[in-house]
Amino acid sequence: MPSATPPLPRPAATPSAPARAARRTAVLAACADAALILVFAAIGRDAHQRGDIVIGVFSTAWPFLVGAALSWLALRLWRTPLALWPAGVGVWLGTVAIGMLLRAVTGQTVVLPFVIVALLSLGFLLLGYRLLAAAVRRFNTRRRGA
């Protein structure tokens, strides 16, 4: 009587080209969000001429970076990371709301003028590149179709 051997496990399927492209787009969009939040913090630090440039930028940016990360997770933004709605608006408002909440909880400054500047600046940055990406996609689609 032959011994019963369990079947060998199948190797994990490699992701298709569209799946790899979607994953790459999500990673790049998340990195762009983080980089633009750091730009926002760096511009703010520079405008107020504070010392400790690198550490200062990260101390200003961390609440907003946490807000962006939580927004990405809560809204599952990796599904449509470059969409203006809900991804762009969700990460923008989540970044500002959670960022300001964390700043308040940790004793950092939260005053109305700063909230307004953060809303406007992060809106311009986080929505702006998504609008630009949509315009480039539209242009490339028309060019291929012509």
C-alpha cells in the first residue's frame, strides 16, 4: 500500500501587471502625500525662522503624517489613491483634523490662523498633485485615442 503524501503547496501566484501597477501607484501616492506634508512643515518652519531644521520639520510634521496614515487606513485609499474624491479630499481633511487633534493633545500650538493655513496649504498640495495627475492621464488617454 503506497503511503499517502500530502500535496505540495502551490507557489504563490505572482501578481499581474495591472496589480503591480496599482500597488506601485498606491505606494507612490502615499510617498507623495508624506513628502508634501514634510514640504508643508518645512515651509512653515522656514517662515517662522525656527532652529533645528531637520528635527524641527519632523516635530511639526509628525501629527500630520500620522493623520495622513490613519486616513489612508480608515478610507482604504490604496484602492484609488489618485482619485480626487474620496482619496484626495479624505487624506486632506483627515490629515488636518487628526494632525490638529494630535498637536492639541501634545501641547503644540493650535490657533485658528494656523488651522486655516494648514487647510489651505495642505489642500493645495494634497489635492493639487492629484488634479495634475488626472490632467496628465486625460491628456495621455486622448493622445492614444487620436
